[in-house]
Amino acid sequence: MQHISDEMIDRHVSGAEAQQVMLEAFRSFADGRAAMQERIRTEAGGVKLSTLGAVIPERGVAGAKVYTTIAGQFSFVILIFSSEDGRPLASFDAGAITRLRTAACSVVAARHLARADAATLALFGAGTQGVAHARQLSAALPLERILVNDPHADAGLPARLSDWCGIPVELAEAEEAAARADIVVTASRSTTPLFPGASLKPGAFVAAIGSSLPHTRELDDEALRRAAAVVVEWRPQSTREAGDIVLAGPGVLPADKVVELGDVLLGKVRPRRGDADIVVYKSVGVGLEDIALAGFAWEKIRAAGHA
């Protein structure tokens, strides 16, 4: 059985490839050709163990992601098996896969849910996931500028991010960033809303990806109330884990307002009906994403002669 490091993933798998894998995986799931296992968390003594997984016969794999959370820091491992004969195929460090697949899903969602003329990205949180989102979104969409709101950002961040993304980057206050942006990405560790929902620009697309805990949220009720739809990866897991949904006030999110990404990708639902509609994509991270990308990476790395 092969072990695949984060460095190997970074060398062999591109953001564009990850986006195509995510697109195919969610279409397969929505069509009933793949299955997911919800995240299970177990905790004792300040140590949290989490597991989630998927079975994806079209990709030829089944597998699980297992990770620890200690003092807010994550350590990930993925194990994949053949869906044909059950043998273990590979293990992965999985930090790189987690970074790649999360941003790739947001790009897939943005392509289907953001306005075609979206030019300004507001990035709330410029850590690992925030930077990954900025890089993939700027490569995939015709963005013209990035506004960053991050209390921990150093003075050199705008220049570094501009070099990576190839467009101007500037720091901005929270309300200003939300008001100017066509696409908003929240990739923070915040436990409370990052900006007033009333400040969102009509027509904005919001990818809220920072929290998968039911007691934390990045968006307030007004942002959710104004949204034409809230698109989630998988309703059973998202409505249990996403604090933005769990903590929403009465009447803010009627059941028909929450739709699944796979149904959007198959054209079963159309969340955006007009240019002024605000659409929210709320991600918690699901096993389908990890196992689909791990299966693709294993095949590509094996084909490159690293098996």
C-alpha cells in the first residue's frame, strides 16, 4: 500500500483538476451513484477525533478521512480502498487534499451561482483556506481585485497575495469589503458573524466555508434572510453541523430555501433567478470531496510512475 504525502499532491494535482473531480463527484452523488458517511466526532481530554467517508464506485474507491483536532490544530489522514475487490490502495497525509478540495468546491459553486460579471472578491480570513480560495478563484474567474479583511494579516500580505493571484489586493474594513464585493469568501475561525448582512451587495455570491460547528457562525440572520437560497453540500450533515443554519432565527431559513449542490449541478434547481439575487453556499466539508480527490490523486500519481 502506497503512502502519498502532501508534497506529492501539490506536485501532481492542480486546482483545475480538483474542480473537475468535485463537479463529477457531486453529480454522481446527486444521481445516486455514490454515497457518503456523515462526520462523527469523539472527544476526551481536549483531544477530538473525527471521521467521515464515501463510497464512489465510478472513481473505483471507497475510503475514510480521519483527523485529530488539538488546541484548534488539525492533523489529517485519508485511507482509500478499491471498490472492486476491497483491498487498501493508499494512505494520504491529506492536508493538501483538504485545502485543494475545499477551494475547488467553492469554485464549482461560484461558476454556477455567482454573477457572470463578478469582478471583486472579498476574503474574510487569509489563512491556509483563504489563500487557497483566492488563488483558485482568481485563476478560474475573471476577477479584477481582492479585498482582504483579516485582523491577523501582516503588512506584506496584500503584495504576496497579489503576486500569487495576478490582480490587485488591498486590505479593507469588514463592512466596506462586504459592500463592494461580488463574491464573498468567509474562511475564518470566527464564532460570531463577520459583517452585517445588510451590507451585502445585491447580486453577491457568498461562500461561507470557515465553520463546521453548530455553535459558530460567520453570517448573520440578515444575510441568510436576504439570500434567495442557501446551497449546501449535503443536507443531513450540513443542517446538523453548520452553525449558520443551526443558529438561524425562526423563519429565516424555511426548508425549501436550503438546497443541495448536486441538485444545482444537475440543473434540478436554479437558486439564482436574477442579477440582484444573493446566493449563499455554506460548506462544512464532506467525505465525498476527500475520497473523490484522493482516488483521482492516487490514479494520477500511480500513472506517473510513483506507485
